[in-house]
Amino acid sequence: MTELVTAGFWLRLSAHALDCAIGGLAWLLCSMWLVIGLSALDHPPIDVRDVALILLAVLGLAGALHVAYHVVLVGGCGQTLGKMALGITVVGLDGSRPGYGRAALRCVGGFLSCATVGIGYLGIVFGEERRGLADLLAGTRVVDAAPLSLRPAPVTQATLLGI
């Protein structure tokens, strides 16, 4: 069995940024069609209560898409699309796939980390194991997906010169 190497902060942040972009695009498209569908009704929104209800529906859609994206992808294969692109994966502490229950706990931990204005992410920055609140709650960690034996050798000046 190969040793699991914890993914670094910048790699995880980049994967998170990709996931935010993908999720934002999906939410934007779904929200657009929701609003277009509601405006096609016989009685378009005419007062503040109707507009507030549409806003609440769009925000609920954002939450549902976020939970579905993270729970289904992390629970099913251990990776979101951003993590797949950057070669990192979520595993249990024993190296197994996280499953849907742990993925749901990671999602709750992510919401709690955001609700505490990022305090839940301090473990990723300063912790030795690079585990944030979401990983601590779910009993998971984020590791490089490629085993050490399959990673390319680092490029040095000697390899560039052919020595």
C-alpha cells in the first residue's frame, strides 16, 4: 500500500475556487430558468411579497445545488470536479472512500466554517494534518490522489540539461 500524502493548502484552495466557479455557473443557469419559468406564468410577481418569495426560492436552490454537488460527488467517488482537476481526493482516516454519510457531515462542517467567518478553516492553514472543521466532523482528510510511486519526478536543472 502506498503512503497517503496530505494535500497542501494552495492546492485545496485552488480546487475550492474551481468548485465555486462550477457551482456558481450551475446556480446561475438554474436560477435563470427558474425566474424565466415564473415570469411566463399568467400572473407575474407584482408585489414585494412575490419578489421575496422568488428570492427565497433562488437562495434555496443555491443551497440544494451545493449540498447535492458535494454530497453526491464526494460520497460517490471522493472528489468534486475541482478536486478531480487538481488530483486530490477525500478519504476516510483509514484511507477508504468517505461514503455519503461522511460527505454530508463534511458539507455541514463547511457550512459551519462559513458561518463562523472562516474559523473552521484555520486547521487547514495551521494544523499539522491540514484538516479543517469539515474533516474533523466527518473523520476524513484530503490527500493527493496519485500515489507517490506514480508522481512525476521533480524537474531540476540537471534533468533539464540531460545530466
